[in-house]
Amino acid sequence: MNRINKALLYLALGIFPYASIAQDKDTPPPNWYNLDFQKDGIMGISTEKAYDFLKNKTAKPVVVAVLDGGVDIEHEDLKEVLWTNPKETAGSTKDNDGNGYAGDVYGWNFLGNANGENVDQDNLEVTRLIRKYEPKYISVLPSTRLSEAERREFVAYQQMIGDYTSKMDEAQFGATNYSRLKEDIDGIVASTGKEPKDITKADLDKITPSNDRQKMAIRIIKKELDKDPFDKFYDSLTEGVKYYEEQVNFHLNKDFNPRSIIGDNYDDASERYYGNPDVKGPDAGHGTHVAGIIGAKRGNNIGIDGVANHVEIMAVRTVPNGDEHDKDVANAIRYAVDNGAKIINMSFGKAYVYNKQTVDDAVKYAESKDVLLVHAAGNDGADVDVTKNYPMKYYTDSLGSVQGEAKNWITVGATGWKQDVDLVATFSNYGYRSVDVFAPGVRINSTMPESTYKEQQGTSMAAPVVAGLAAILRSYYPDLTAPEVKDIILKSVTKVDQKVTVPGEGRSKKAYLDEISVSGGIVNAYEAVKLAEELAGKR
């Protein structure tokens, strides 16, 4: 969830001057994640400086798979950088290339069926697990005799119930208060006789509040107008209402289960051939935004410039509005690997896991085929050395004990554009062992469906910055292996010689980046290509 939505909820109650709002008071330069600190004074990744270094070198196209909620393949800034399957015929119901996926011209959709129906909303994993275990354990007492395996399940179930209850309480509270606030503000908008995009502080000054709730609403609007136009605030408010209502109606609703739409046998993790070729799906906002950060056409004077040139975006629809299914993630990884992707971006994650083994096996398969996986660290402001975020780079056994680490995996936290104590995004997860690097992820402007553009933020935006950098390295230095690309990216980071505020609700702790990540820095494209050139010269 965008942190400003939660901030607005507390502002609506008059109790919470949230830190993330203060962080957003300034506006970053356009395309800031590609800028250079020495030249521009902005904590970007020096993309343009890197391309200047590479200007006399040739490159080969690299396929980057975007495992996400869908990609708008008609977008003006993406349609020229899409991967296409040369052996497949668009619109055909036949599997022309015999790979098991009929009509997969631009990728594949594991969230649909052969009739063209698609899953949009889905549960959180905790909801699914409670639905699975509730019939068995809802009446069990702590004193009930259970086997060791059942005891572990029962304890996990009890923890899930606590987490689920907390989430549902927050969602119901948020849905109620957001709806009330929006109702009040809709009344104010109507009284001005203007469209949201045209409303100013002067319009608000003319309104005489009829009650305390309207007075509070006007105060909130004026506060937001200090940094953003009214329509941006209004859109954020509308998103907040939608977010909490979806939590209550779908994500946390134990009676809602859309999996039957797909028609697979969900418990058969070996089943691979299901879905349809609709890679856009019903909601392609998140995936289209991610794809643009990686490779929106550079230098075309349209929209934005992605990080990577010489890139081909493969769209693999994997993530619904809700938590992804482990079976779909595993199959999406295998599909991307088998169809030529050399980098896979995974801007998703969840707190619980259903079948980690099947995902681990797919990650190992990608590792065996020299494919690099880039994963978002998550947006809970948590230490993921302690609070798990799945999928992860660690292979585990059935008891959760670590049995190794993927050598082809990079986990990415998010940073802002200023070198100050709030450099690390307030929402970003972190971890001395579990988060490899940081990258720009605050107020990133990128592509959205129907050839539009929008700012979004999250580690979901930081991961594709790194995936784009990896694509630069693998296109200009095609002999580099996935572990070598990872090593170069981690060794070439920009170090920051100051403590930063550690994310979390308290925000009172300060630390150096090397205390909250493996590399201790922010990715730097220029330093990475220099290091790659140095390595290539030794071969």
C-alpha cells in the first residue's frame, strides 16, 4: 500500500502527523533515478554517466521477464521494447511452437483460463492458510494431544489467527474512516462546482463548514495542498478507500476463493500448463509501471527513459490483487527461463508461504540456467532477517531450516533522492543478511496502462531499477554469468558515510547502510559498468 494513504487515514482522525508525508514535501526531478549525485546532487544510479562510458561499445538484446500483475503491451513507451515469441502466432488457439502455451506471443498469464477468463482479486496467503487449517484446528485446545507435526501446524495456525484478526480490524477501521472522509470531501468538491483538478485553497476559504467533520476535512485538504495539487490528494484518498474495501471484501474474506476460475488442480504443484495469453489482464497498473522502469524506450522524447537500453520485456502475469500463489510463481519462473529470459524481476512478496519447496525448485532451475532473479524486499518497514518476506533467496527444508542460498538472487530495498538521514524509504524492509542492496524507490514516475504515466513508490519500484542495471551489464558484457552480475552490482554500490534512519514505526534508530544490508550501499550503474569492463579485460 502507498504509505500516504495510511497517513491520510490518521490525519482524518487528527492524531498522526505521519513522517512519510514530511518526506514527500519536496518534488524530485523527473527521471531522478537515472541521475548522478556528483553532477545533479540527486541520489540516482548514474545511468546516463554509464551510457556515456559505454558509447563506443556494442550490445546484444537481453530478455527481462516481468513477473507481475500484467503489462500493457500497447503502451506508447513500451511497445517497441517487448519480447515476442517468433514461433507463435498472435490470436492463434494452437500451440505453434509446441511449448505448451498456445498463443504466447508476448508472454503468458497464469491467472486465467482457456476461455479468456481472468482472476483479478484474490486472498492474502494468511486467509488461504486459515481456510485450510480452520476445520482441523478451530476446536483444538492447547492441551489436546497432537503429533509433533500437528503441534507445529497448530501453533502456526494460532499465530495466523492473531495476525489475521489484526489485519481485519485495521481493514474494517480503515474502510469506515476512509469512506467517511471521502464522503465529506465529495460534499466539499460538489459545493465548489469545480472539478478536482481545478480546486485551490482560495476555493476552500470561501466555504463555511457546516459541522466539525467538514471543518476537519477542509483542514486536511489545505495541509495536503501545501505539497500537492488537490486532484493528486483526491486520487490518493480514492485509492485508500479502494484499498481498504478490497481488504475486507476479498483479501481477508475467507468465503471468497476465485481459484476455481483457473480450473487447475491447485494442490498438484507439478501441473504447469494452464492459463491464457492475456498478459495485460484486468489490472496491469503495477506491472506496467515496473516494466517502464526497467526498459521504457530511451531517447524517444516520449514519457520516460527506462534504465536499460537493448532490453526486451517478457510479460508473465503471476500476481493478482492479493497474494500470489506459490505454484504460479514457480511456473512463471520456469516459463521465463525456458523462453529465453536472462533476468527475472519479481516485485511482489508475502508474509506466509504455502509451498516453498516448489518455488525453491524453480529458483534452483533458474540458477542452473544462469538466470538472475531480482526481488523486492517488501514495504513493511521491517527487518526481514527476522520478519520473513516470501519468496526469498534462502533454500529451506520442511522445518524451515536454511539449507543454502541462491547465488543468482538479489533482494532490493528502497531509497529516496536526498542524501540525508531519511535516505532509506520509510516503508522499506531491510536486513543485514537478507537485503542485498538499495535502489531508488520513492516517487518514481513510470508508465501506466493506456499510455499514461504516474508516480508510485515502494520496493516494487526499486527492484526494476536493479533489474534494468543487470540488463545493461548482460547486454554489453554477455559473457558475464548471473553470479558475476550480482557480484558486480553489490561491489560497485555507492557508499554513504553517514547514519540513516532505520525504517519502522518508531523511526528513532539510526544505522549505517552496511548495518542494514549486505552491500551497504545504493546501486550505481556507472561504477558497475566500469567494474564489468575491468573484469572483461582480464579474460
